[in-house]
Amino acid sequence: MTIKLLSVASEIYPLIKTGGLADVVGALPAALAGQGVQVRTLVPGYPAVMAKLGKTKIVHRYPDLFGVAASLLAAQVDGLDLLILDAPGFFAREGGPYGDHGGNDWPDNWRRFGALSRAGADIAEGRLKGWRPDAVHVHDWQAAMTAAYMRFGPAAHLPKLVTIHNLAFQGRFAADIFPHLGLPPEAWGVDGVEYYGGIGYLKAGLVSADAITTVSPTYAQEIRSPVHGMGLDGLINGRVDKLHGILNGVDTDIWNPATDALIAKPYGARALGKRAANRRALETRFGLEHDDAPLCIIVSRLTWQKGMDLMIDAAEHLVALGGKLAVLGSGDHPLEGALLGAADRHRGRIGVQIGYDEPLSHLMQAGGDAILIPSRFEPCGLTQLYALRYGCVPVVARVGGLADTVIDANEAAVGAGAATGIVVAPDDALALHGAINRLVALHADKPAWEAMQRAGMGADFSWTHSAARYADLYRALIAEAA
């Protein structure tokens, strides 16, 4: 049986991206097609999205959706079957998807993503002529209210799955917005949208979902603890029978060093020597000296969660050992400033570019010797998966999806040729220094280093297995609802 699936998300690659969420939402439709699942994805009509649309068709109109006129557009882009919520009053503004250029959240985000969720529930209810989904899959807090609207409306019986990409972002708002959400009075309460006296969009979705997934098995267990549960561990433990950890995959067509047009020279696991051209291009791009010292990269949000505060001192340690560092990312201004200061002190050894540049991120994976990911928590992580595929050895914290995907270069693993990276205790500056020491020593052992590169490049992190798990879950939910 072919399943018709509605996916609802705030980002989708290649139209709009701030992080790994977009990559996942963009890659799943093609992966699921091979499992007999036809996906239509509902996303907001940000300027970046609207600019990339070709021919569109209006399939539904809203004279008043949370106070603005809106319409649903159907479009096909890069093989994606899309539904676009065209609501200029909410989405036609400069800045990021969630806030202005200064990093401040838009104050009307509760309306913007409430509208997205309301539209998702309307589609589930059959508002589109000739098409109604068999199941609905929503992503993170921005779309989670779709499940709540469905639960308290005509589509209550339709299977609804909520995926947590990062539990730290929950969409919490004041209680006084409740009368404007269009929900019945019974939706207010601990078993509904109420959350610590306010309203929690993600919480409302989790309590309404027929299944909850996280993006790695380890993270599914971690969020059951107070340390990683972010205030929702009680709810999650109460619904543990609905909880599934399904590891993210990568789009192996986009992330393929043998065919990547965004890098200086394509290569494969049997031709690692060709990586040198990418290394030289990367050094030139960041103003780094051309030598054979270990070249580490960081492609990350520059935040506490990502452990970037630990990297300030660790960068000094790396340089003291003769290494080099190239950083691409943006985030907390003090951390940006500290890294820029380190680059100023160590010109030729540290280079920093603030912002995000998708093509540059490909070159960094292709040219870097190692990628540093000292996250305090990491639901899955995709940069380490890209790194493995490109022969860029990951140095990661032992948390979440990082722990699930990187095999530590302990003596036994190195001897067996199974090691793919270096795994360290999270939130530990001393352990990070030790990891850098190990990195430098392993890099000097060329046969061992190349064995790690080839082991990582040979690992299968495609969507094939994970897509099959999602498809099995959809079918089980549909059978339960029948």
C-alpha cells in the first residue's frame, strides 16, 4: 500500500536552511519514496522560498488566518512535492526564519507557527480537493501544534508523529495567547497545551502525538533524564511506549566527495592523496599557512550547547601543538568575538568566518583533517556524518547521535581497523585537550590516520535503513488507527 504522508516543517533544503532540520526534511521524501511513501511537505513562504518557486497553483485560500490573509500554494521544486503557506503578513520579512538580523526572535512567532500548524491540521482534515494524507509527520516546535489541532479537531483519528530534532527549543509562550489559538476550552490543561503556567508548542505536540521520534537512539534515552529532558522528561517517560530513536541519514548524492562540484578536487577512499588540493584551497580561503600540520575545522553554531566556549582555550592548545584551525559559524556574540580574537593573535594558524556558507562547508569537509564537535548535547548531528563521508576525522563528545555514529580510536579499535574518530567526555576541557593530543599523535601516524579515514568513508549513513524504519512506523500507526 502506498502511503500519502504530509510532512510539516519550518525549513527544507535546498529552499531554506539554518541547520540540520532542513537537511533531514529535504532528504526524507526521496528516501521514503523507495519505501512506498509519497511525501508532500508544508513549509512557510519565506522570501527565500518564494524566490525559488517556479509554477505554482493556489489550492486553498484563507481570508483570515491568525489575522492575516494567506493561501496554500502547490509547487514542485528539485523533486520535492511542496505546499507553501503564502502568508506575507507573517513570512515576507527580512531576517532569518525565526528572528531579525540581530538574532532576536520575532515577537509574533506564536502566530506565525501557529498559522503553519493550523494549515497543517486543515490539510489533514481534507481541505485540499482531491488529496488527504494517511498520516502526518511534524518536525520540532514550529510545526508541533499541528498534532494538537488535529487531536482537538476532525482529524483526531489520523496518525500523527512528532519528531524532536532538538528538545532545547520548545516554543514557549505566555498563557494569554490561548484565546487566540482557536482551540476548544478542553485543550487548556496539563494534558493539553498548558506548560508551567504558559503554553508550550512542542509540549502540546508531544502530548498529542501517536508516536514520538528523536533523531538518534542515544538521544531518545538521554531526554528521559532531567539533565537532557529540558523539563519534559516527565512527559516523555510517561509516553515512553510511544518513543522511538531513529538515526538521521545523509543525502549521499549531495554529500559525495567523488562527485561534489563545490570542492576543489573530487576524490574517493582509494585516492586520498587528491584531498591535498582541497586542503590547499581551504588554507588559502582562510589565510592559513601551507604546511603539513593537522588542519582542524569547525562548522557549527557558536553556542554553549555546541561546546564552543571550550574551544577558545582548546584552540590555543591546538596551535601550541603546531596545528591549525578553520572556523565557519555564527551564534553568541561573545564567542564570535573570542574566536575572532584568537584568529587575530594567531594569524596563519587560525582563520574564522562568521556566518554560514553552504559551498564553503563542503570544501571544509573535503580539505580538513579533522572536525571538532565538543557538544554538551547533540540530538544527532549531521556534520560528523558529512565528515566521515569526506575522510575528515571527527573529534566528538560522547553524547546523542555523536556517540551513535563515531567509533573511538582506542587501541583495540585502531588495531582492528574499525576506528573512525576520537570520542571524549562531554563538557570537559581537560578531556578535550587530551583528545587534541591524541589527534596530533594519530595524524603523525600516516597509516593509522588513513585507515581511520577509509573506515569512516566506508560507513553507511545513507537514509536507506532509517527511511525503512519510518515507513514501518507509519504503517503500524495507520494499522492501529484503522
